[in-house]
Amino acid sequence: MTSVHRFLRLTDPRRTDRERVVILGSGWAGYTVARELDAKKYQAVVVSPRSYFVFTPLLASTSVGTLEFRTALEPVRTRRRTNFSFFQGWADSVDFKAKKISIEEAVDDPASSLALTECRKEARKEREDEKRMETRKGKLFDLTYDKLIITVGCYSQTFGIPGVKKHALFLKDVGDARKIRSRLLACFEAAALPTTTDEQRRRLLNFAVVGAGPTGIEFSAELHDIIREDLARIYPELVPFHKITVYDVAPKVLPMFDEKLGKYAMDTFRREGIFIKTSHHVEELRPGAPGEKAKSGDHSVLTLKVKEEGEIGVGMVVWSTGLMQNPFVANALDGVKGLPKTFELLKSGSEKIDADSLHWKVKKDDRTGSIMTDSRLHIKLTTSDSESNSHAPEAILKDVYAIGDCAIIEGTSYPATAQVASQKASWLAKRLNKGDMDEAGFSFKNMGVMAYIGNWNALFQGSGGGNISGRTAFLIWRGAYLTKSVSWRNKILIPVYWMINWMFGRDISRF
Amino acid sequence: MTSVHRFLRLTDPRRTDRERVVILGSGWAGYTVARELDAKKYQAVVVSPRSYFVFTPLLASTSVGTLEFRTALEPVRTRRRTNFSFFQGWADSVDFKAKKISIEEAVDDPASSLALTECRKEARKEREDEKRMETRKGKLFDLTYDKLIITVGCYSQTFGIPGVKKHALFLKDVGDARKIRSRLLACFEAAALPTTTDEQRRRLLNFAVVGAGPTGIEFSAELHDIIREDLARIYPELVPFHKITVYDVAPKVLPMFDEKLGKYAMDTFRREGIFIKTSHHVEELRPGAPGEKAKSGDHSVLTLKVKEEGEIGVGMVVWSTGLMQNPFVANALDGVKGLPKTFELLKSGSEKIDADSLHWKVKKDDRTGSIMTDSRLHIKLTTSDSESNSHAPEAILKDVYAIGDCAIIEGTSYPATAQVASQKASWLAKRLNKGDMDEAGFSFKNMGVMAYIGNWNALFQGSGGGNISGRTAFLIWRGAYLTKSVSWRNKILIPVYWMINWMFGRDISRF
């Protein structure tokens, strides 16, 4: 018995004959399945670089202080030691045959709580090269599983645009929200200094949001709210200098909503003075004001280069344009070294084959690189290099599942949303709890989409096509997320903050 | 009219014939006087590197999550633009004759929200030498005053003990509290990893508190509370490894309380398993485990060298041993270049003198370096190098006041506490508002001292000598600080957090 397994037994005396389910990730998919697995049947072990779950729909609210950061978080560990153990670490590699994963511990990870934009190994190397900080790989340890559930999620996509990784702010994790809140207030405080010129003020208070999906739109709305409701009263002399612009390469905003709601959002934004620039292309983001050399010291003004507009001085760029495949999926889940007993051949092409002699790999979506699963969420294996070769032999691993943004059920096009991830997770937990995996596969039930568009207005598009906008949709938005929030702690704190901030304004202390 | 003054007029159209009172600092003294000055009579301008006031008695609670960080903060700027303006900056120098201070702007200061242990100029140079980050001096601007109130406070004293500045955590500002909360949880998470040995666990969960004054004692109590009430349930297997030790060079704890209460606190701590080591001397703090070379990578275990004990491996050291004079007081307020009209000679020694021809300097306490004031809080000038030369000519500046931890009234020994600072501030605001400065000078009214000692117990020592300990004192403690907390926002949030954390436990999400 290795020290890991001795330790797991120590921390969880009930481990006797239960199967161990290792869950990689603590996002919507991983956290949901971990909580819903029956602890009498399974010993669940969550492995994630984050020690908490982020309730992502409230992240934009926390980034401006409408809610406090912790109201959007649930720690993975709880006082009631319920059904799962937790190790803070990164999955490094998987041995499907030995049913074992290798984990790199990640307690002191410098990227902790921030959106991920590149493989941690590359980032580490970069930081070392710049000699900006010491970096070291965490210790590795192995963990065996009976069942493995891969819910590692996606990274933020920056399309290789120079400077974006380093100088843009993201909105995928709570550390991102904290950076935005701090930067926004710093921009106003710097603009309020007597040494700041009006031109610098205009740049510092020029906020660019790149990506007009729900995250970008909701953030812009929240940003507009804090400026109108709070900062305009605190810094009235600075109001004329501020500007919010949303950029997107696509010709329209909020593509998941129907035309009418999209137009309603655009009209609302226009009325409120938020600029929407669709079909615009960001080409670069660099420190320093336009025309000046980098780091000239103007309170970290940035220059955003837009193909259609040229160079623009901005105080902050919030980037929310899409997803990039997780390096773990791209690298660790590629070639399959050996096949476990739970390997099941689905089709063998034209002739009989010897599965063990073939070179198998995890089947992935050609376009997005997502892990392909069958409708029961088992990961698929293929011998072909490309999805499109439909004659190649295919198989599944009956003890390995993939759900959340990193996975897609072959033949479906369910979006990479919290709703899909948590439905898949609940479905999988139920099947595992009941042991009836061979029922009809998972199918997604669209519960509608929502977006907050500012000034106590929202959009709601029901699954049947019913559209609601305005104040009523806003009440549905708040009601839904309050109901969905996990802990009683947050169900109490969230309305308290809504009330307090409505009465007294958002807190602008910056630390 | 300079740009600063144009800007001040812009931000505050009421400026006509009001006197401008510049207040350096936003702590207990500065924030109180700024809020209480009559805006009809004075244009108050607060200059501080911090954009908020810290309600210090609650800081220890926030460092373990009993309260959320922001409940101990009040932003200097508010939605209701009341009686004062604010610039985020460091006072750099004063020209008493021209009645003008030079300010270095500090919006992007890297030391923002952390305890100060050395002059920012030295710290900047050090960071530059290590090439660890770019550093730059903020732009300077001048601000004239009619009256100047110096409330710059003190820095944390580290007595030049090697490694303390860099590796210890402090508890003087909200950023310190955040660092402590994060480090504490990281120590437990690292100890929970299967790759961590039992010896490493013992070191990671060994917490040292240096300084047995109220801050050190209250922090130890809060630390013990979170471990007993929360972490012991979340990590039951780790409880045997943890240890809390309070070190002090003095032979007893809580010197400001009388013998009986001090003994009660010691007994309580002993019963709860907190070790108190009085008459112990810390000699060094360095990264790495005892006997190993620095930075060996064991989740940043530290080695604390104590004269009486040798080298000890610890997970965290919280340092709260005392105060060091603010470099602004030490440097900027030394030689006086020229005398303003408000100069008033107090005694001229044995013969008649020509004040302008003498070399004047701000009079300071020989032992602490604090600014000496008269009982009306005017700063004193002297021509002597030492306080003890009682024959040297002395004077006051009638338009310059010093209050808070950086100042002391000559002939008194009021402690450097929030109570003294805020009483002086209120007294001064009242005098300035009424214009009756020549009344009897300030005298301190002791309202009693309190300290939380853990497990819902506290000490309270009334001004008349009445002593209360235990649960009743705890209720007084909570009641007093709830009443004293400034904004309605915090008066609501503080009891909400007390209740929520009592019901559900403290939040342990780490980001």
C-alpha cells in the first residue's frame, strides 16, 4: 500500500470495498458529480488545482463589488466531511491500463485562482527565463482509480494575439474578478490625481471588453452599473472622461439569443452609452500609451491596437472571447499506452482485429479538440488520426468518463455551458449510483438562457422560445441564481449584499 | 493657480474663503479628524497612501475569516461627497514657511495595504537591486495648506532581526490579514497532501506569534478558534500536528492589563493548548526547514531561530512586537528651513534671541522619536539636539498639529492606541470647529481596555479598575466594536458574518 492510499484510508475510514472514483476538476461538472455520488457506494476523490468551486454566473457581479467575492465560491472541503476527499493538484498523466493517474501537487501554485491561458509548464519556463520568480514543479504522486471522471474544463483563448495573455484581464476565476475590481478602482484613483492630464484621464477611464458573449456583455453591464450608480457620485468630475466599448469579431452580440433579444440588448447598451463594435479585430495589446514606448509610467495605461481603428489608449482590457482546449486533454490524453479490461470495441472496420496490437488514442473533436464521448459519457478511443475517417476501428473505456467543457458527446453540439456540464454530471452520478449505465444515454434539456444587461434589466429566453426582457427578466435572473447557489451560507449572504449595496452603494476600498 | 489647486477647486466648488486643512494619513487620527471637521468652515484634504480607513480592532478577526476583510474597512471617499477631498499619495516633505507639502502619488504602490517596515525609498531600491520588479517613484506635486495635521502613524518594528521584514507576516493593515488567511489555509492544504511527511506536517502546522501584546494575543486566540471550530472538522487527521506558540521578550503578556487579567489570559491559553513563551528572544527567520538550505521547496516551511530554543521549523510567523518611527517623521520633519508667521516662541532660554537666526528642528521624544506637541497638539520646535537640554529655546507652530501614534504630548505617557488617537482627533476637530484653541489642553479619558482571548472569552478592564473576564467581557467586546464601527453598511454586515460563521463555519476558500 503506497503512502497515498494509506493516507486516503486514514482520512476516510469507511473505505472498505467501495469503488474509488477519481474526479479531475472542481468546476460545474466535477463539483456536481462529486457531491451527488452516493458515498455509501463510492469513495470519491476530487483532484483539482482549485480548492473551491466557482459559481460562474455571479463572477461578473463580484468583479465590480455588487457581490463579495466569496459569495460566488464554495470550498471543496466542508466541515461536514461528506462524501469525498480532496487533493489540491494538477493531473499530469493517466495510465489507463494500470488505472492510475499521476498528480502534481499545486498548493503554492502562482497561477492559482486566475484564468488559465497557457500550459503551466510553459508558463513556468517563461517566468524562469524572465527570472521574475522562482518556479518549481510540485512533487508528483500516483493515485489509482476504479472509475475516472475527467472534468478538467478549458483554458481562455487568446488566439495568439500579442500581449493579451500578459496584459489583458480575464473573467473565468475569482482571482480574475479581484484583479478587475482592483484595477478599475485604481484607474479612477489615478485619474483623480492632480498630476494626471485630461488626456491621461480619458485613457485611464477607457475600458475595453473583448468578446460580446454572455460574459463580456454581463461584465460590461455590471461595469456600467458601478460607474453610473457609485463612481459617478464619488468622482463626479471624472464622469465625462469614461467610456466602455465592447469589441467582437462576429457581426452580432449574444449569438445564443434570438435576434430580437440581441437587438434589445444592443439598444439598451446604446441608450446607456456603451459602445458596441462588432466585426472588429484586436491585433495587439501592449503597455504604455499610444505612440509612447512601453512602461512610460502613466499609471499603466495600455495601448489596444484594433484593425479597424488603429491604436487606442485604454485603462483596462477584459478578455472573454472563448475557450482553448486544456493542455491536459491535448497532451496527456493522446496516445493510449495499454488497454484496460474495461476496453470495449465498438466497431472494427471491415475485418476482425486484434485490439491490443493497434495504436489507440483518445478520440477528439477535429475543430475544438474536445474529448469525444458516447451518449453514456464514456470516452471514445480511435485508431485514426482524424475524426473524419469513419472506417477506423473505435472503442470506449467503460470506466473513464469525460464531462464539462473539455468533452462533447459525439454527434451532438451541446454548448460549453454550466447548464450542460451540471446536467451531464447529475446524470452520470445518478447512473453510477443506480448502477444502470445501460439505460438510454444522456440528453440535454435546455432550461433557457439568461443574461444581465445592466440597470436592473436582463434577457431571458425560455427553452420553448418564450422571450422575456427588462425588469421581469432581471427578477428571474436574480431568483434563478439565488436558488441555484449551493450553500445556505451564500443563499443568505447574496441577498444581504444585494440589499446593502442597493442601500449604501458598492464598497470601493481597494487592497 | 497651480493645476492642483485648480483641481481642488473643480472637485469642491464650495472652496471660497474656507481655510484648507491638509491631513496626512487616514488612520484613527486622520480619518476621525477629517470626518469631524466642519465643512462649512474648513476645506479638509486627506493625503494618504491608503484609500481606506482600517478599523484595526477587527483585523485579527478578518485574518482567519471570522469577519470578511471589508467589514474592517471604510473607504475614505464616499458616495455622499461630504466634507473632504482625498489624494492617494505619500507626504514627501514639508515647507513650514511657505505652508506647502510635497506629495508623491501612490496609486500603484506595491506596498499598498501591507504593514510598513522600512522606508519606501529603501524598499524600492532593494527591489530594484534584486531585479524582482520594476519600481518607480510616483510623480510629485505640491499642496498648500492653511493648517496641517500630521497623523502619519508608525511602522512595524522588527529590531533589525534578520529575515523578519521579508518572511514574517504582520497584522497592521488589511493586506496583512489577507496574507495570513491565505497562508494559514495553504499550510493545512499542503499538510493534507499524501507526499507530505509527518515531520513536514508538524512544521507546516507550527504557528509562531511574536509579541504578546493585544494584537498578538487576539490573533492567537482567533487562530486557535478557527483551528478548533473549523479546521479540526475539515482536516481531523491533521489536528495532532498543529501547535500555536506566542513568544515575547518581556516576562509577562498583555502588560497594559493588571496582573489578575493577565494571569486569566495565560491560564485560558494554557488550558486551550496555546504555548506562551515569555522572556524568549527571536534571533532569525529564514526560509527552508531547520538544518536544510534555504528554499528547499517544502511548501515554504520557515526556520525560526530562538535564543532559548534553537532552530524551529514553522509554517507561519505573525509579528506584532511594536512600533518604529515613521521615516517621514524621522527625515522630513527634522530641520526646519524657515519659520512661518504662526511661529510662537515659548521660552528663549536665558537671554533674548533672534528666532530667525537660529537653527530650529521639530522636537522629538528621545526614546521613541515621536513628534512632541504641546497639550493643544501643536508641534514643538527646539534648537537643541536632545530633549534633555532643558535650557534650549523652544517654540510651537500654531498651524501645524500632530496626533496619533507618531505624536506625543510633552510630559504625558498616553499609549499609542486607537483610543488616544481618536480622542485627540475629536478634540482637535472640536477646537478647530469652535475656534477656541486657547481653552485648556487635551486630556485623555481612559475608556478601558479590552482583548479577545478566544473561545468566546475576553478581558475588559474599566478605567476605574473594574475587571471583567470571560463570556460577559466577550459580549462587551463585540458590543463595543459593533457600536464603534463607522458605517451602517458595516454595522449590518458584521453581525451577519458573526451569525453566518457561527451557523456554518468560516469560509475556507483560498484565492
